[in-house]
Amino acid sequence: MIRQCRCSEHGKPPELTKEVWDGLTRYWRDPDSIRVAESCSASRQTVDGHGHGLMLHSTGQKPHAGVRLNMVRANLQRLGCRVEDRQTQLTQHSTDRLPATLSTLEVDRIYEAVVPKKKGRTLGIGSVNDVPRATSSYGQRLDDEVTQLHNELDST
């Protein structure tokens, strides 16, 4: 079986060079190309177990940027909910009942737990994947330093 383009009945389209047209003709006659085309055609014609036939795209195209934006929105919503939940927990368990605010380190930990990983890298943070993260011991040392400085200020 030789596949032909719609314009083959009129010959080579004027916008194609002879070399391109000959290359396309060779491709259409190649047994591997014919096998792949027939396999794809059979897949498109498949009827599922419920008797549904061809699956047509009805929502239109969605560019990669749109898919990425939807993913980022969903991740930010989950992150926001988890951060709010954690802050509510901390506020309820605090003795003064003042609203709690999470540190950047705590928000980063929640983000890494919420956002999916691809090839071992956290999505959405770009080249930050390659930057060493602050560890909990680093955060604790920083908190200790701040507390010490506050104490020194109070004593003077």
C-alpha cells in the first residue's frame, strides 16, 4: 500500500523542491513507515470495552506553558493549605495563642513534601535544585544566635 498526500493527484506542490518531494515519496513507500502508520491508524480506530469509538480532542490545544501554569497553581494551593494548617496547629498549641508564622526553612520543607519530584529534582524551583539547602542544624544555630543577640541587647 502506498500512502499518498492529498495533493499527489496533482503532482508535486510548487512550494516543495524536487529533492524534498522525492524524499517524501521514498518515506511513504518505506515498509517500516507503512508498518508504523498502519499501527497508529489501528490504534486510532480502536473501540474500548464500553463500545466507545474514536476519541476526539474536544478541549483544544493546551500549550506547555498552560500545563505548567496549572501545575504551579495546584502546587501553590496545596502548599498554601499545608502552611495554613501548620500555622493553625502551632497557634493552637502555643501558650500565648498569638498567630504563628513559619520560618522559610519550614515552608521550604513543606514545599518539598508537596511538590512532585521529577528525576530526583523538585519541580518549580529551577536551578535552586543545585544550591545546598539550609539544614535544620543551620536553622537552629541561626535561631540560637538571634536569641543570644536579643539577650545581649536586653542586658545592655
